[in-house]
Amino acid sequence: MTLARTWSVGLAGVSGAMVEVEVDMSAGVPGVVLVGLPDAVVRQSVDRVRAAVVNTGASWPMRRITIGLSPASMPKQGSGFDLALAAAVLAAAGALPTDSVDGLVLLGELGLDGSVRAVRGVLPAVLAAARAGHGTVVVPAGNAEEAALVDGVDVLAARTLGDVVGHLSGRTRLAAHRRGPLPVPAPAPDLGDVVGQAAGRRAVEVAAAGGHHLFLTGPPGAGKTMLAERLPGLLPVLDERAALEVTAIHSVAGTLPPGAPLLSRPPFEAPHHTATMAALVGGGSGAIRPGALCRAHRGVLFLDEAPEFPRATLDTLRQPLERGQVTISRAAGSATFPCRAQLVLAANPCPCASAAGDAACTCSPLERRRYQSRLSGPLLDRIDLRVELPPVTRAAWMGAATAPEPTAAVAARVAAARAAAADRLGDTGLVLNSQVPGRLLRERWPVPRAALALAERALDRGLLSVRGLDRVLRVSWTLADLAGRTVPDGDDVAEALGMRLQRVAA
Ligand SMILES: [Zn+2]
């Protein structure tokens, strides 16, 4: 037999796409011809595959070898095709029975010594193989736990090309990998660690309950980072579908923590302000990787010292956050990733960042204004909650007589509030107050006129825009949900207004 076929999987964003690998041997000048849009990495893979085959003890056929990857129109990136190429070449050369590789899906990069190396994106690849009806997938041993998350597919874990050749030739057997018990995720940071900061604690609770973006200002040491880190712990644990979705993103990004094949907690991503656009949103050379924004999908994206981020970078976040997805285009193709993340911005009140707060500030009013205006209006305008944290004084620290409420207690209130909102939003397809468009909100769930007096006065005095009023109404509903009220009252509106009209208001 001189023709062999097998399968591998390419990535398009966070989805896998089946790629058929065909190898034909013919008489003629020995050499390798690749067809089907392979990128530079796939071209190099021929050299790796040749070395791996020889170092495994098999011989490389001295024939004219034509390798086709189809569909030809799909860009093929990365090194994950090595193992499939090696198996197809050996089968076409007669070193393996061709029917042993027919219909088989193989994923993995080969080392020159014949070792099988872990690759990114194995979870979405195996999901795609299962969807396409393939029953068996060979994956690198390092990716086996991740691959075994997918039901209905036999996962064979390979450490070396020799393992795979032995299995396919029937000499030895690779046992199907059984998924171990899912490890219990490490406990998330607890809200009980945050002493004082009643306003900040309230803000993260409201943010979690309604899915609202949050902006925290306050001097260094006031607890901005501590509070932001505790927001994911207040969000509901991801259900299976959501967990697979989030895990697939981290699989493609190559950020899946070892020993944690399934991410079941909302993720927390905190990129530094020096992060490149590619690191923040996505990109990179070769296969497009999701950035911090996408890795925060169904979790929290925290930008500490937000005014230090380049303005263009912050502006780039606006549309993806609104649409819940981002498309990254490169010469080699484009990829779309989901990014439904909750944004938390933090900022010092001024560039001197005095820990004692305004009392010890050495900045001129102009410097302060310039610093605060570095955050773009359009992005800030989409943030429902703006909370100013006072410096933590010794008195507040010592005076905290009762232990602060732990995450579990607050998360229970958040869950009840979310259930109330989802129930009310019912047939709209929306589940969180922050998602409700202003017009729909005003038409279907009007807040009683009597409760609105304060908001109307703020509107009259120009302290609040009409769009700002919509945001106040959304937060009012979340406050009512948290309090177990069926409709917001004047206190809810007043509190929501207070969380909108901070001094930093742009
Ligand atoms: Zn200052």
C-alpha cells in the first residue's frame, strides 16, 4: 500500500477543526512535498518527524512522499500534527498496517528523540473529534487528563512515538486512559480576610450579584487588590458546560495549571499595565493565543493602576467587553474568542499615591485631574459601580469588634439575588441586571416614580446623564434583589446613585 490516511485537529479560535492527513508514496526522486496551506511550523515538522522516526528505530522511506492536509482552505498552525504525520508516513511505507491508522485521531508534537510532547488546545481538539464521530484519540501523556474530560472517546496516552508504533502494529498495547477524580480546587481567597472597608465589601457583593463592572479608587493599602481578588469567590461555581468552555480557552492559551484539568471556578486575570496588546487581548506569532481578557471569560479581569495602562489599550477593551467576544486578525488568519468577563479597575486617587490619602497628598490639583482623566470616558462610562475606599486607619482596624463576614455568607446572598434577577428576566434570554438594555429596563421593569426623586434631582442638576440614569436603575434592581425586595425603593436608588456619583466621575 502506498497511500495512508489518518486524522488530526487544527484550532480555529477555541474550537477544533478536523484535519485529514494523507500520505502518498511514489517512485521518483526521494523527497517530501507538502500540500494544503501548511504554515512554517508544519513545514519544520517534517524534519522533526523524520528525526523522530529514525531515532525510534524505524527507517525513513527513501521514496517521493506527498503529504496532504485537508481541508486545504483552513490555515494549519502549530506542531500538533507531528504524530499524525509520523503515523501516516509509516503506514504508507508499509511499516504499520494502513487500517490501524484509518479513522484514528492523533495529536502531539514529536521531539527529535521520538518523545511525544504536550501541545496546546487538546481539550477543544478532542471535543471536535468526538463531535465528528471518532472513537479513539491518541494524545501526549501530558495532555491525557485534559483529553479524558470528553465523554465517549477512548483516550490513549503516548509518551513516545515507539509506544504508538508498538500499539498500532499490535506488538504492545496502549491502555485507554481513565480520568482520575477531579482535584478539589484550592480554596479561593476569603472575604473574611478584609477588615474594615464596609463600602468596598458592599461594592464587590453588589458587583457579583448583578454582574456590574466595578471601579475602585483609594490610596495604596486600602485593600483594592484584596477586594478584587475576592470577587471570583462570590460568583457561582461554573456549571459543566461553562467549565469546559473556560478550560478550552486556557488549554488553547497554554495556561492550564498542571494537575487541574478542569477549571470549575470563575477565573481571575490581573495583567500588568506594561502588558502588550497581544498579551491583554490576544495574538502572538503563529497560532493566535487568547489574551488575559479572554482567559478571564466567565470570571474577572482586574486592571490595577488602571490610569497607567495606555489609553489605546483600554479603549480596545470596550467593544469586546460589550459584545462578549473578540476577533483577532493576523496575516495567517483570524480567530474569535469569547470574553464575557467582569471588569474591575483600580486606581490611586493621584500620582503621588500617598498611603495616608488626601491629607498627605503632594500633587497639584492639575496633576490630579490629569491623572484621573487618563481613563477614557467611554470605558469609564460603562462602569456601573464607582467606589472610593478611604485609607484604613488604625482605629478602624482595631475597632473591628466583630469578625468580618466570610465569603460563604456573602456568596449565599449573591446566589439568591442572582436567582431573583434570572427569574424576573425570564424569557428575555438575559440573566443579570447589568445585561438589560436601558429601554427594555424602563419599559418592562419601571422603578416607581416615588423612589426616583433623588435620581431625578441629580438628572436636573446635570450630575447624571440619561445613560447614567439607566446604570443607576440597573444597580437599584440588584440592590433590591439582594434585599429580597420585589421592586427597588428610594433607599436602593439612593445607594445606587451614591455608587455612581463618586468624585472620580468622568
Ligand atoms: Zn497626590
